[in-house]
Amino acid sequence: MGYSVLCEQDLAAIHEATLKVLHTTGLRVLSARAREIYSGAGCSVDSMTGMVKIPAHVVNDAIEAAPARVLLAARNKNHDIILEGRKVYFKNFA
């Protein structure tokens, strides 16, 4: 239990709106190699403009494939950060 700014319905609405933007508007990808990777994953790529349109299934598959736990290892183990569950970290990178 903890503090939550958004309810599950709000999160779902944001996710759906994001999927719509990625699929209909897309994003400009400057790297030709990255565009090849997107194309290989099933995205629509316009090589002339660099625009990539990402279908919902590609995004959802990537989310499902993401690890549940990520270690951000520091030089000093005392400063390692583990991203998992509902943990949130704020870091100023100066």
C-alpha cells in the first residue's frame, strides 16, 4: 500500500493514448540502424522522413519482455540502485 497519484483507469487511459500516438503519428528516428531494427520488429518506417510508426503489439511485447528488476550499478556498491516493483528514485545528474 502506498501513495498513488493516478488510479488504474488513469494509467490505462494514458497507456492507450500513448499507443495511439506511437501508431498514428509515430516518431522521427535519425539513426538508419535503429530504423532497421524498428522495421524488423514490425514497425512502419519511412526512410525518406525518418518517421517510424509503432503498432500497439510491438510496444506491449516490449513491456512484457522487460525485466521485473534492473540494477543500476555504481562504482561503489553502496550507491547501487535497484529498480523494481513500485520503487521510484529521483537523481540529479550534474
